Amino acid sequence: MPIVRRALVAGIACSLAATGAALALPSNASTTATTAKPAAHHPRFMPSLGDPIQPPAPPCVVPETSVPGVGDVGPCVSAPEAFATGQPIPGNMAYWGGRVQVHPKIYLVFFGWNRPGAFDYCTPSTLAEGTIKLTLKCDPDGAGKQMADFVSQLGGTRWAGVQSQYYQIVQNHKTFISNDKNQLGGIWIDDVNKTSAKISYHDMASEAERAALHFHVSAAQLINSNFVILQPKHFSDPQAQASGYCAFHDLIEPAVDPADYKGLKPGVPYTNMPYVLNQGSGCGEHLVNKGANGKLDGFTVALGHEIEETVTDPGAEDHIGGVNYGGWYDPFDANENGDKCAYVGEEPFTGTALPEPGAAGNIKGNRGGTFAVQSLWSNEAAGGAGYCAGTDSDLPF
């Protein structure tokens, strides 16, 4: 039973991608009998500039189906992922039968930001997001406020609307993702539960489980939820810097990952969001904007990447007990909608985005804020051939 943690890794990376038609899986794929080639438990990374990591091959779940115009679907091509070219990864995503987040709700957890030692010094920020009004006592760079503003304003934007073409099929009923205006579910500034510079995946997942209780999220609503564990500068995921990734999203499943999730509630989607300024330009600092305006680019680029991948693939490509939990991803190299468009156009020496179709850019939030984001893969773009979309650098067709 393979588990594949989906990660945004610092800098530019892409996979070797086969060209040709995307495979459309059957409407009952989530319960169709399948066979699977075991895959090691390992985050799926986007290598950093100057510190590349080669991710493992995809899980190679084999659907028992026949696709019109393609024929019988055999074992997937387990192509090893390669380093980036700064170009979109070609080939449309396929639907694997799992759930999507039809009405996404994002819950932000500031884990230990006000605790002693979290930062070198404290500067407060006021988080005023609709009816939510809180004070984050320690936010010296303004990153906490920027992320809260971003999540509060991303709903209803053209960028988030790229997702509305994707759907789930549950009991033969097809439901498309809704680009709801209010996708911020809540904010929790948690300074009670302890964290440290040695924060582990289990620590983050445990905080996500506590967040689900804190926000009173029902079991039925978990699949539409994303508990984002935001970490301060000195209590940030040490593996991110050591291994060269920016963030990841995952589904808590102790049955397939007892090392990290033993004893935790299964079925909770969460995002590990380290303090990406610790990695500088390798995680998007000044990717879109110059000077002081670009210092926080990496926070919204990385967070947006993981949020939108969770929307289309909250099951994180898991395959458990003959059931595909994965939603939408590339059938040849398992890249999700964010992976396929990450760092498109990035100049590898300066770490800035070049003006080419699909490049990262700024979007306007639903209350007028400006936020740096990467583009997202659209199966509908380029006349159905697929391309990166959602920023101001879309293809004209």
C-alpha cells in the first residue's frame, strides 16, 4: 500500500513526461479493483536551486479499464523524475477516482508563533479577515499577515477558478469543484501546545488533528478541509532546509505510514508550511516582485501551490486496500496541478520569473490585495492540449 506525500520543493524542477492523450479513468475508479506496485514512503519533491533532490517514481496504480482511443490500460510508465527546465510538464492530468474538495475550506494554524524563541524579535500584526479579527503578537516579517490575507482573498479569483474544470465521481454522480469566494475556514493562534526546532511530521500531523477538533470539523467535512500548519522562523521543519523542499501536503493515514502517523486519526488532509524565508530565493523570495515587495513572494507561492494541489488531490495519491484515494494527477509521472507548473520561466541564476506563458505572477485577491502565485495546470488550456494558467501570462487560447 504505497503512500506518496506531495511536496513543493525549493527551486525549479520538473519530471520526464510522456506526451499523448491523458487517460480518463472510469467513473467508479475509486472502488474498481486495482493492483499496485509498492512505493517507498517518501515526499515527492521539487528540487531546489543548487540543492536538487531526485524524487521517487510514481506509485504505478494499474486501473482495470479500457480507454476509448487508447485501448487497455497497462502498467504505468514508472519514469524517474528529473530536474527542472523551467518549462511546463506536458500532458494532461487524469482522474484516478478519488475525492476532490468540492467546497474547499482552509484552516490556518499559527503553531507556536508567539512562544519564546520563535523569532529573534517580535512585531505584531493584526489579522482582519472578514469576521475574523486576531492579533499575531510575533510577525516580524509580516509573513503571517500576508498568508492570512492571501487565503482570505483567493476564493473567487480567476487563478483559483482554474480548478473548477475538475470533478469527482461518487456513486456515479459527477460534482465539479466550486470556486467559492470564502475559502478561509478559520485561524487558530496556538501557543499552548509545544513545538520546537526539531518539529517532526508526527508533530505537524498531531497539530492538524487538534485543529480539526478546535474548529469542530465533522468527519464528513474532513475531506473538504486543509489544516495548514504554519511554522515560525526558529520552530520550522528542519527537514525542509536539510532536504531542499518548501512545503508539502499529505493525508494522515497511519495504516500506510505508521512511522509518522501512528496513533493519529486517519483521513485528515494537512499542509506542512515551513518558514520559507529560511531558504531565501530557493523557495521563491523575489520570484515575482523586486525589492521589499518581493520578500514574501515565496510564502504565497508555496502555500498556494499546496492549497490548490490539496483541492484537486486531497487523497495525496494514496492507494489503500484496493481503493484509489488520488484525485487528479499526471498518469505518467504522478505530478499534480501545482507540480506541473512550478517555477515555469524561472531564470535559474537569479531565481526570478521570466515573461513567458505560464510564468509566475501577481493576482488580485477578492478584496483587492496583491499576491504572488505560480500558475496551475489546466486540462482545458491550449485547445484541450493543456497548459499552465491562472496568472496574467496565460496562453491566448
